[in-house]
Amino acid sequence: MIVAAGGVDALRERIGWLCQAIRFAAAAYAVWILGIVLAHWTNADRVARVYGGWLKVDMAGLEAWQRFVGFGVSMVIWMLAAAACYGVWRLFSGFLAGRIFTADASLWLRRIGLFGLAAAVADVAARPVTTMVMTLHLQPDARTYAMPINPNDLVFMLFFCSLIALAHIYKTAADIADDAAQIL
């Protein structure tokens, strides 16, 4: 359902501030996480301290290539999250333009859900890979990998699956609105 021209102004008055806030929050989140990733992986002492404390091992001798691999894995996850944030920007831009229950809105909602779910799954899958790489400089008996899954992982996955389901509902609503418009 595309809002009629006069209705777009009324819609913007009611939800414009919210749409703008969400758009800018999504962009800020992507930039903020990129900054965290860069700050973490470019600080050798911090990487050694964090992984040493988490894995309960002495990380002395951690090599630059190990941090580079960890950074690469983190960047893959960040790119998936950034794609979801871009989807949020596009979805709420469409809302501001009056495109509410449209195929376009359902497509962006589905993309947000898929990219977000991919980022959440990749984050969980990356943990054993990253911890294994971080301990490759240690003696074989001291090498380890960790696969922690916490409740937040599951709630994120549930949330993104819900967005994918909601995208299907949006698509059905758009199809019904199109059918009704053709009848009239």
C-alpha cells in the first residue's frame, strides 16, 4: 500500500521523527561496530589480554598474522551486519516516502532478517575458528578452541527469523492491496 500524496505528509508528521531516528541509529551502529573491530584487532596487547583471559592461557608470542586472520573473520561478520543496517536505512526511507505495505518494503524487511541472521550465525560459527587461530602459536597441548553460545545469540536469531516471517506477511498484505486496487 502506497500512501496517497496528501497522506504522506500526515504520515511523516506522525512517524517521520521515528523513521529518521531509526535510520541514523542503524548507520551509527554500523560505524560504531567498525570502530570497535578496528580498535580491538589493531591493539596486539589487548588481543592477547582478551583471548588470554577468555581461554585461560598465556598468549605471549601472538603473531601479527593471527590478529590479521581474526580481523578478517570479524570483518566478514561486520559486513553482514552492515548490510542489515543498510536494509534498515532503506526500509525506513521507504516508510518516509509513503511505501508501507509494498513489495519493496517486504523485500527490504526480508533482507534485514536474512543479513542479520547470517551475521548472528556467522558470529557463533566464527568463535571456534578465531580461538583456534589465536592459539596456533602455542604448544600443541595448549591449543584450544571455544564454542560458547549464549542466550543473546539465540534471541538475535529468533528476532531475525521473526523479521523474515514479518516480511512474508508484508508481501501478502501488498499482494492483497494490489488485488483490491485492480478490482476497483
